[in-house]
Amino acid sequence: MYFKRNKQNKNQQNVQNHTTEEKISSSLTANLDWIKKKTGESSDLVIRPIKAGVNFDLNATIVFIEGIVEGASINDFLIKSILSYQNWKEVIATEQIFDIISEQVISLGSTKKICEWNDLFLSLMAGESIILVDGVVGALSASTTGGEKRSVSEPTAENVVRGPQQAFTESIRTNTGLVRRIIKNPDLWLESLKIGKMTNTDVAIMFIKGTANEKVVEEVRSRLQRIDIDSILESGYIEQLVEDQTLTTFPTLYHTQRPDAVAGNLLEGRIAIFVDGTPYVLLAPAVFIQFFQSTEDYYTRFDIATSIRLLRVIIFIISILGPAIYIAATTFHQEMIPTQLLVIIAAQRESVPFPTLIEAFIMEVVFEILREAGIRLPKVVGSTVSIVGALVIGQAAVQAGIVSPVMVIVVAITAMANFATPAFSIAISARLIRFLFMFVAAVFGFYGIVLGIIMLIVHLCSLRSFGTPYMTPLAPFIPANIGDSIVRQPLWAINKRPKLISKENETREGHGLKPQPDDERGMKNSTLKKGDQNEV
């Protein structure tokens, strides 16, 4: 018993020595024991021993995590290639065994030699296969990343009538590939890093060299490198950790799930931040007017796009000030309401026991509850419950005399305006600010609304997104970039990139692109001659 215990203690001591050693040893048994202990002998850890050669000269093991690897690649390009190679006796005697395996034996696109345990576990947990050879120091990592993943589908949150019908997935390499299919240029650079001490999430920044502002690129890079956190589960983590200011409801980074939107912003000089495991890509720097634009605006005529953008701005104003204007008009400024309408409103509110503010607050809170219920419930019943709930509760509240019919109309119009806002992040901001304007309108009337608008504009002008003014190009006012803000000029007239975003390569199109008809204005497909035309 004494010798048995002593032997067990020595084996445990040998395994524990790996905790203090960074280098991978040459003992295959000790290396496998340490991998098992470090991973807790997880059930998805696959250890595949291999003996190859004429006299079984090679004693190796392939280690990988089941579920995040591509099994066909391991079987076809690793195991079969190693077993079919016969000259292992000569290979074992050399010091460049991993170089020979990588260059002459296995046929995979990416391999790398690993000497430290930290790199080994990072590669193993990333879906790569580890090759360990008995008697050889170090290991060889082969790229076999795979497993089940969602295919490219249509966007769910940014639908368009005209334009590409592709959306990002949860795979970072698929997402970067979708953008590279649009921008086929070697100046499109991609830098990768890992963030999260526990998750080791793959994060990448993409920009066009020579178009993006180098100072902004360096600022994005430094902010990402400063992040010290256990986990990154979604791009929202990155957004909250790198934004310029937290004491605001307005988003200072733009997120999208459309590859064409990312490509368009990259061509303007912005930087894209990709996070593995999420279909949403962050864009920096972001400006306020950007949240009222859609990729579809550039696929239609400029007059149609301009009218739609102006409509979106009006919609945003309604979603913020709709209930506040009604509260101020009915409470303090009845003279601004037409007499017939005022009589109707007074008759409807005769049986309502609450002030206008409480009435509006009740309806807004109830509608927010219905909205959240429609989102959280399964899709089959979510929309039905929200619609039926709104109709039933609204009708019952009016009949019970809790709210007036006009208030139901005001809240419904405000909610529809909020839904029509293109960017969900700016729509949430409007939902929160709406309650502040309702309170100010109930206390000070239209004077409070005007004061609130002034304070809101001052707050927006004080915001920055990676050093770029949030209200660009309105404040500071840049006439050259007004053509692609609230209004949209024709494509042939937008020949300059945003100045405060891209400072190195401002010109993006040549001159003389304006379509002009021929001077003769004749029919190109006409086959008649001048004499024949006279006869006709």
C-alpha cells in the first residue's frame, strides 16, 4: 500500500507540475493527463490515439472538442493522411517533425506549431485539432473549425423592398466574408483579437486603408484592447464598454445586420466591429442623422429618398412630442384647439376621473406592456396577443371611463410613429424621452416643451462618437455633407465623403456623371430616314 500510494503521489505531482510550466513537454502521457485534468475529462473531449508507419514508428494522438469541429476534415485530411504516410521512421529522427507533417503529410489549409499550454487550450477551444507526438516537444494545431451553424438568411429587423436580402449570421468568418464579397479591394483590412478572459470571444475590426481616419482606427483599437472582462456574449457588451458617454439614452454606435449597410459605411470611412456569436455588427463613429437613414435610400431616386427621410424625422418628432403636445394643449392652451374639437374633447373627458397626465401615463405604460408581451411570447401567438390585447383593453378602458377616446388615438399614433423609426436603438431612446416631455408639458405647458427641446438639442450637440461630433453635419455645419443628411442629393452629386469621418480620401466619384440627354434628342431605335419621316 505504501509503494502504491507513493506511486500515485508521484503521478499527481508530475501532472501538477504542468500548472507551473508554460511549455509543452515531450511526454505524450503527461501531456494527455494534463489536458484531461484541465478540461475536467469533459465528455465532448475526444482523444484519438494513432500508431502509424511500417513498424508503428509514430506514436501520436489527435485531440479535439466534439461539436465545434468538422468531422469530415479530421477523418479525411488528418487521420487518413497520417495513417497512409509510411516514412515515419525517418521523420521521427528529425527535429522538424511538425514542419514535415504540415508540409508533406496532412492537407489542411491552416496549421501552426504550438509550444505553450495557453496557446494549445485557446486553439482547442476554438475548434482546432491538436496533434501531439510522443517524444517531441510542442504540438501542432490544425484548422478544423466547423460544427452546426445557421445559414445566411433574410434580415429580420431591417427589411427593405429593394436591395440585397442577406443578413449576418452568428459566425464571424461568414460575416466578414459577406462584406468582402461586396468590397473586393485589398485595402479592406481586417484585424482580429480575443476579448474575455473566460469566453475568449473573437472580435475583429474592419476598415478601408487610406479611406478611414487613422486616428479613429487607433482609438477603436486602443479601446478594444483596454477591455478587461470575463465574457463577451454579444456586440452589446462591446458597445457599452467603448462608447464615449454613458449618461445618455442616445446610441453613440450604430449596429446593423445587413452586409450592404456595413459596406456602405466602410466606403464612407467608418470602422466596423465584428463580434463572434452575434449577427449584429457595430459601426463607428456614428452620427445622429445616420439613424434615420436606410440602405434602401440609395437604391431609389433622390426625390423619393429625400421625402422618406423627411417623413422619418417628422415621425421621430411625433414619437417624442405626441402625448406631450396633447397634454399641454388640453391643460394650459385650450385656445389653440379649434372650438368644435375642444367641445368634443371636453365631452369625452367629462367622465374621466384622472388628469390628462395620469391618463396618458396609464395608456403609455399599458401599451409598453403589450409591446413587451408581443416580443417575448412565441411568434405564433405574440402578434395576435398584442393586437387583440390593444383592441380589447383600449375599448374596455374607454367604455369604463378610465381614458378618453382621443387619448387612445394619440397613444396609438405615437406608437405607430415609434415603430416606423428605422433604427430600433433610436426608437427606444424616443420611448424614454417621451415620458420626460409628458411630465414637463403637464407642469409648464408649451413653455416646458420648448425648454425641453432646447435642452435636448444642447445635449445632442455635446455628444461625441469616437471624437466625432454627434450632430455632424448639422452642428458643426458642413455644407459639403448636407446633401446626404436629412435630404439626399442624386448619387452623381454626392462626390465627397463625410469630412469629419474620412480625412484622407474625401473624393469618392469623378466629375461629369450627371445624366444628360443628347442634343438631337432623336429616337435611337428609329429605322426611318428623313424622307420616309416626311411621308409618314
